[in-house]
Amino acid sequence: MSPLGGRTMALHRQCCRSGIAAAAVTSKTVSAAQRRGLQDVAITRTGKPIIRVAGGRSSLGGHTATVFGATGFLGRYLVNKLARNGCTVIVPFREEMAKRHLKVCGDLGRVVFMEFDLRNTDSIEESVRHSEIVYNLIGRDYPTKNFDLEDVHVEGTERIAEAVAKYDVDRFVQVSSHSASKNSPSEFYRSKARGEEVARSIFPETTIVRPAPMFGHEDRLLHTLAGVTNLITSNHMRERFWPVHVIDVASALETMLQDDNTASETYELYGPKNYSMGEIADIVDKEIIKHRRHVNIPKRILKPVANLLNKALWWPTMSADQVEREFVDQTIDRKAKTFKDLQIEPAELQNLTYYYLQGYRSAAFYDLPPQTEREKREEKKYLHVIDDQ
């Protein structure tokens, strides 16, 4: 045999041994992956197997969730958190143009849109029948000619809860409101409390979530106070509450998907600090480096005017019940669970106003950073010296 032929046969034997070793390693890897995969299979309350994965936009497996009210303020953050972690999210919608921005929240096929009507039971049932968890985020601050607060918060909740019970969905999360009470002077808070009762009577395992007034990119708190128009008030901006970051609330709702111990519980989700509306307005003015005027009108005058405007105009305006809510401070049920029980540390409003309100600054101050407490003290000291000269 020639030296070249000997080297060829030796090389062939070495490649064969390498191939066998590689195949053995691959076999062990696949076997280990299969063993780990068996640990990812979870059995739901109704006995349905769920493949729980580490998560990721393109991950395969995971839960199927229906989010009613996904086109609203809180809904878009919840859909984004669920879809980017591999969940299949069903989004019932009414208006075609209101749901387009949710399509990019998840990978191809992860966000599924289904047209529905809150008075059409068949469309509601079709939206929940394949899901393991249903979130009801539907809410309305003011009545319209088609839906009053009772229609949305009570009768709508009743139809959704009945569909959840009919198809034996594992989990139902009812997002209510802070200060919900049947004895409240506000119709909004009364209807929210009745909605909680209806949900629990039909589906006892319902998780009740009561978020405080939320702030974020599309909120109606900071942006209303920073707007160019006069903010008409009726209580001299003395309403007190614990504002909460909308992303923290969305994170809490996402946690409830994975934790079955949250079933049948009530959660009060509020921020770490109590403010009055006037105190928040002062923070907003300092952040945008402008002063916004606020006109106070007595309730006996503003309430009937707001009621007439709400009925006469077709765009959102202040309703009579919104005026009434200015005189109701946020109340907290101390028996309910909080962010602490979900291992979440809520953000403080004053630490985030810069990021949400920078766009309201003029060009002269746009690039100035947010003031720290030390900078504020130094500024006061400096101004004090100037005044004495």
C-alpha cells in the first residue's frame, strides 16, 4: 500500500470515530432536552396540559390568553408582556383602526384578533373557548348613547363570566377600580363593585384587581395636567390617591397567569406614595418648566353642565360622574393583597415624570435633565443669595 493510501485510510477511521462520538454527544443532548421538556408540562385546574417554556418572542408552547379591553391604556401593555413571552393572545375588538398597533407585540400568529360585540354572547364565547385565562379590562369613564356604565361594568362582565364558566376556563381576572363600593356617591365606583359581585357569583375563582389611577405614556393623568388647555376642576384639586405605574400593573397581571395561587384573591395595586391632584400638578409644572392654569367651578354648577355636554357632543368630554369622583378620595381594602404579595416593587411617580413629560418643555429647556433633590436645594440656596444682593 502506498503511503498516500495509508494516510487516507487512517484519516477515514479517525473521521468515523469522530462521527460516532459526535452522534453519541448529540443523542445525550437530545435525551437531556427531552427530560427537561417533561418538566415543562403543567396540568391546569381543569386537567389541560400546558407546555411552559422559558419564554421569548418566538418560543413555542405556553398559554393562550384572551384580553378584553386590549385596545385601552392598560391593555396594550398587558398584550405586549404576554405576547413577547410566547403566549398566544386573543384580542377581541370592536373598531378596526383601534387594534392595529397590537399586531407587532408578538411573533407571527401570536396575536389573534376577533371581532366581537359586548351584547353578542356568541362572539364572546368564541373569544374565550380556547383560552386558559381571560382578562376583563373593559371599562368606561363616562356613559355614551350606546352604553351606560351599568351596561359595560355589570352586564358586560356578566356575559364574559358566563362564557368563562360555560367553557370551564381555568382562570378569570376581573380588573375593577380603586374605591369600588356599592355605597359610593359615584355611579362609576358603584357599578364596578356590582361587576365584582357578578363575576364572583358566576365564577367563584375570579381574581379581582383594583388598580389605583395609572400613569404612563398614554395616561389621562400627567398629560391632562400638562396640556395647554385650562383644566377645569370642582374640588380645588384636593382629591387624594396613590398613583401607580401602568407597567407595574401589567407586570402584576402577567404574574397572575403563572401563579394559580392568585385565584379567588383580591388585589389592591397602588403606588408607594399618596398625593393630592394639586401636588401632582405642581410636580408636572416643575417638570415641564411651565405654569398651567386651573379654573375651579363649584360642583352644583359644573355637574349639570358636564352632564349636558356629555349627551350633546360625540367626542369624550367631562361627565357628571367624573365631577362627583373629584370629591372621593381613594380607599384601600387592607384585607386585600398588594404588589408585595406578587414580589413586585412599584415605581414612584416623581421618578418617572421626566420621561413622560419632556415633550411638553419648550425648546429652551428641552435638554435639561430632571432635577435631583440636591440640585433643588442648591437652586434654592443660589436664589436666596441673589435676592439678598
